[in-house]
Amino acid sequence: MPKFSLGTRFFFSHLFVMLVGLISFVAMAKLSSPKMFVLRLEQLERQGFYTVRSARTYLIRGFETAWDSSAILACVVGGTTAGFLSYFASRQTMKQFKAMQDITQEFAAGNLHQRMASSDIPEFNQLASSFNYMAKSLEDVEKKRRELIGDLTHELRTPLTVVRGYLEELADGSIEANPELYWRLVQETRRLERLTYDLQELSKSEAGYLSINLQSIDLKPILNSLVEKFADQLLEDGPVLQLDCPADLPMVLADIDRTEQVLVNLLGNALRYTEKGTITLKAWREKQKVWIAVIDTGIGIAQEDLPYVFEKFWRADRSRSRYSGGSGLGLSIARRLVELQNGHLTVESALGKGSTFKFSLPVSETNILNLLST
């Protein structure tokens, strides 16, 4: 069975409707018009027009001849007009689809800047708006993909260059092997390992493959444990780490491992950028949510940089972050982990005054039921 294009289908559908109308009109007129004409002649005869009776046969034949000629002319003119209008209508309709086809071919060639023009037809205008929205989304995704590749290449280049430089000098005898050199190589390989792990975590979280085990958990033991763990890393002249947590903090519905991962990332960043002052790990209840905040008195973040804090590989101070070993992915992963636990991660900061990263977790239904029962 032959396959016809949509434009051809539009054309023949309009033409078919016109032909059915003409054929129906001609057939009904052919059957009814002579009878009505004869009936009119009989009425004239009853009214005394006797000359009509003698000319009846001639008049009827003349009427049929005139009707046949008019019907043929009507079919020719109607068919030609309908064919032209059908062709014009199908051409106008297909123009939008042809434009969409051309733009999708441009997309396939890598040009994502093309957009569909608006249309006078509401349905096509809605289709153009949806198509343009999709095109903009694809353009944004492609832009982020290129930025990600560029940032990833930049992040990988530094440790690889360092490792290659040391190995080349060891190979040609320019330097002698010593424990300090080996330790530097270990640090760079750890950095590569950490970057690879963060990329894997981020890709899993964005693709929805990251396992989240939501259950009722008590945050207080986790917070106490983290404060003790990070307190051991503080120098005598460094910042003071403190915990601000009420005794009646309710249980939350969360993944204990992922929540701890988020807190480790936030506390690690606070220690990295706070040389003196205080770092406060604070928790409190607000309606049906529990908020956990990491508040530091460190270098802070400029207001113009705040919208980009959670973007992949973003750094306000690239040289400092690279020296301290960050991959630039930690906050992106943390935000995604919080969202997977039905929470929200935000940041408030002022340059030179410190930063506050806080996220929410839903109060456990078990805790709510216990309150209702009491």
C-alpha cells in the first residue's frame, strides 16, 4: 500500500469532501429538479396557459440540456477552485511541519540556536512555543555539557601534569626518590580518585540510580559524632567547632548515610575556609521540618557568586580550592542528596563575614503519630 505525505493527505481529503458535496448536489438536483419542473408546468396548464401543454416535451428536454451543461460547468469550476484552495491550505499547513523538520536537522548538525516562528493558527502557535521551549532546554543542556567537559578537563589536567612531571624527573634521574615525593604522588592520585568518585556519585544522583534508604532516624547522635570527629582535625589556633541542638529534636525521615555525607561535605567546606572564629552545627524544628545548618565565620561568598554556588565545578577562589583538594562537585552532590530526601539546601553568605549552609528534612511520621497519641 503506497504511503502518502501529510500534505498529500490534506489535499486529497479537501478535494474528496468537495467532490462528495458536488456529486450529492448534482444527484439530488438531477432526481428532484425535473419532477419539480413538470409539476410547475402542470400548475401553469391548470391556470389556463394551454400553449404550455403543446410545448411540454420541448421545454423538459431544454431544461434537462441546460441543467446538464450547468452541472458540468459547476463541477469544472468547483473542482478547479476546490483543488486550488485545497492545495493552498495543505501547503500552508505543511509549512510549519517543514520548518520544524528543517530545524530538527539543524539540531542534528549541532546548531541549537534555531527557533520556530509564531503562527496565526492557535494550535500551531502552541506547538511552536512547546518546540521552542524544548529547543532552549536542549541548548542549555548542551551548554552545560560543554562546560562540564571543559571543567573536567581542567580538573584532570593539574594532577596528571604533576604526576607526569615527577615521573619524568624520576625516569631521567633529575631528582631522587624520597618519602616526601612519594607522598606528593599519593596526594595527587587521591585527588584523581576523589574526583572520579564525585563524578560517579553526581551522575548516579542525576540519573536517579542513587539508592536512598528513607527511615526514621535520630539526628542527635549523628551530629554529636561529627562534631567529635571534626574537632580532632582542628589546630590550636584554628576555629572553634560547637553544636547547637535542642534535646527534644524530633526524628526525621531520611537516609542516615546520605545525611551524614551531606554534613561531612558542609563541615569540610567550613573548616577549609574558616581559619579563625567559630563553626556552629545547629539544628532546630520548624513546623513539619527539621533544619540543620553549618554556620561559619570564614571568608564568605560574594553576593554575585551565590547563584552559582551549587553548580558543578564552580569555585569562588579556584587556586585556594585546588590547593585544599576540593573537586568542585561536593555542593552539587549535597544539594541532590538533600532533594532525594525531600529536603531543600540553601546558602546565605556575606564576603568577609562567613556563610550559612542549611538544609531541611521532613519530620518522621512516627514522631507525628506519637505526638498525636499523647
